[in-house]
Amino acid sequence: MKLSFTKMHGAGNDYVYINCFEQTVDDPCALSILLSDRHKGIGGDGIVLICPSDIADARMRMFNLDGSEGAMCGNAIRCVAKFIYDNGIAHKDKVTIETKSGIKTIDIKSKVDRFVSASVNMGKAELAPENIPMNYDGERFINKPIEVDGKTYMCTAVSMGNPHCVTFVDNVDSIDLEKIGPKFENHPLFPDRVNTEFVSITDEGNIQMRVWERGSGETLACGTGSCAAVAACVLNGYCKRNIPVNVHLRGGMLTDTYRDDDIVIMEGPAVKVFEGIIDTDEIEEII
């Protein structure tokens, strides 16, 4: 089967995007594993299906490197907004996209009728442990200890449609993420696994972050992770509500604002890298 695709990234968080308004994908889980391989496939952090929706301008489905389906992806949703804007599916300044975490509204900034960046209402930061979910009886998990690999980390748990564990460290570059990331991801506190953000504070308006995503490993950026990190910064007194915070990631920068109503607004770029056609039967035979 031949599939047309578009390679896009948001702050280095790259996915293979497939227009399902015009074609059908029968097994996206297997396809994500095949296409995400950076040596034998196209290469990416997963695949994203851009589908028709009865309740929004488009519907987004995101699949990780291991084939698991994610509920939400902040970088991918900006790329979907760019795709439907640039391709005339919804060529307007405000678009809506259906996700497994609900409908998200995206404000598009354009120049000479072309997409430049997007601001996304990511919804409320969820702090109730049962809704993250996590195995914890208290009301909120803020600056609480978690033991991982014999060491105690002070963590804050937040859901932005996906579960996140935010850990503050002195230097994000000193973290051995390949070693510690999987142990956080599969910690028994988190029954559905967890994304883990390691954050160091520069000042009230700037933080450094690295992220280990469940199902994908370390990625260059994570939109929901940056939102969770900024919410955790405010909750722990490092940053202030209603003030934009620049989140510096390995792949670029996102700007997030944690408002008084607990909603997080995320702004960042979305870039088309290239388009192509792949023969999925042939790539499957090679792998």
C-alpha cells in the first residue's frame, strides 16, 4: 500500500503526518513502529493521523514509537493545525481539533497567508491523583518524594491529557536520562506509565527542561510536558500565574502561561520538513 505523508516537527518533536481525509490507515499501531524507525523507516517520534471529525475541524490520533496511542500531544496538535490551515481544510485564524483528551482550540498566527505559529488552549492542569492517574490517596501530589533506583526525588504530578511527573534538578544536562527515564516511566505509582520532565529554573520567566516520554523515550520537546512543567513551577513557587514562561528544550523553545483558572496556554512553532510517498509493503519486508 502506498501512503502519502508529511514530515513535520514542533520544536524538534517530529512525527510522520498522514492525511486521512484522503486515505485510510488500517493498522496505525504497526505503521508507527515501521515508519518511526530512523534507519529503516522515515524517522520520527511516532505518527499522527489527521482525520475528519463530526465535532471539530479535524481529529488527531497520535501513536508513539512503540505503537501505543497517546491521548494528547501539544507539539503535534500545532502541526495538525498548520496542516489543515495550509491545505485549505480549515483556513481560518481559529481552528478546533478533536483529540482523545477532548476538543482543543488553536489560535493561528499567519504571515502572507501562511502559518507562522500557534497558541493552543491546552485545558486545565489536572492535579487530582485519581485523574492523572496515580496510586496515591492524597488530594494533590505536589513536591512529594518518589524513590527511583535507590535515590529520592521531589516530584509534582500533573495531567495535561497525559500523565506527567515533574522533577526539579540543579542541572538537566547532568541527568542520565537513558538510565533513569524508563524507571520513572514504569514506576508503580503510575498505573498507565508516566512522562517525566526534569526541570531546572533559570529565573521566573525561563526554565530548562528535558523529557522522557512514555512509549518514545527522550524526545527533543514535549508540548504537554512543557505545560505540566510550568504548572508545577507555579505550584512550587518558582514562577507566577498569568506570566508567560519560556521553556527551553533540546529542540527549541515553547512559551506557556498558567492562568488563574488553571488553564495552560501553550505557544510555539510548527514546521513542515518534507512530503513523500512510501510503499508500506516494501518497508515491512525490509524490517
